[in-house]
Amino acid sequence: MTNTYHLVSRWRVKARAEEVYDIVSQPLEYPRWWPAVYLNVREIAPGGRGGVGRRVRLHTKGWLPYTLRWEATTTAAESPRRIAIEASGDFNGKGVWTFTQDGEFVDIQYDWNLEVGKPLLRYLTPVMQPVFEANHRWAMEQGEISLREELIRYRARTPEDLMQAADPRGPVEVPVRWIAVGALAVSALACIALLRRKSRKTEAATA
């Protein structure tokens, strides 16, 4: 395992591609309808036509007791089919949203290729990569659930229509005692990872 990840998420919702594109292409709104993951999003540069060049600063999390701070720049915006971004900060890489109309439904795919830079994640990836990937899957699952509710709000024309949408789920609050347990587990895993790395170097030197 390395500190690089290729993560592909697929959603399917009953909607028009134009509706989904309009929602997903507005990152400043993510903390409102996808608050389980997006704690804060702030615009740094507005970008040009269609949002290309827009740069935002994001603070995000999953169910694990750590957060990520990163920036995203929109590099492509092809309504209603595709959005591409470049990320930098606690991780670096490229993400691509694609939206494909299939009758009454939209097939949504998010393809993430990234390299982690945050020291905690970088050093623990050799032993924790499956857990970090599960954390990402959970975050994206929350996105699909939240998108279904946001589509109800998007189409609402009356207060009664708005009442049909469930309140979005907020971020997971991890009890302090579990943070302490997690910190001990992370420390232990870090020691194991370092010992394994040292052992491999020793074996290579004596080979």
C-alpha cells in the first residue's frame, strides 16, 4: 500500500441531470445540505464562465475523529454532464463528477484520485488504508442520502413542499473517551508501521 488512493463512488437518484448538476456545482451550499461531511466552505476566487477557475477552501470530516482542510479548483464544468476539480492541502489530486441520464434517473459517479499529505494519514496509510477508504465511502453515502432530500427542497414551490424533506444529518460527534481510545490505537499502529518499515529496510540492506 502507498499513500495514494483511487476511490470511485456511484449514486443513482430519480431526477433530471440538470437538477443534479445545478446542486453539485455549487460547493458553497454543501455545508447546508451535506453537513455530515462539509463543515465549512469558503470561496477564494469566483472563477469565470460556468464556474471554471473557481477556488474554494473546505473543512471536511467523516466518521473518524479527524478533519481535513483543503482547497478545490474547478478545472472543467460541462453542464449537465461533468465537473472536474483539482485538490490541494491535506491531500492532493483530481476528482471528476459525471452525470448520466437514464430515463427518469440520473447515474452519478465521483472518481477521486488523490495522494494524502496530512501526516496522520500519510504515515498510517500502510496499515489503515482500508479504514480510511471506509471513512470515505461513509461520507459519500451521506452525500447520496442528503442529495435525495435536497432535490425535494430544490423542487419545492410552497412551504408545504419544503416540509417533505428530512433535515440533513449533521457531523458525527465522537465521545471524548473514544477519541482517547482512538489516539492510543493510532499511536500503536504508527509504531507497528514504523517497525515494519525499519524491518524491511534492514532486510533490504542485508540481502
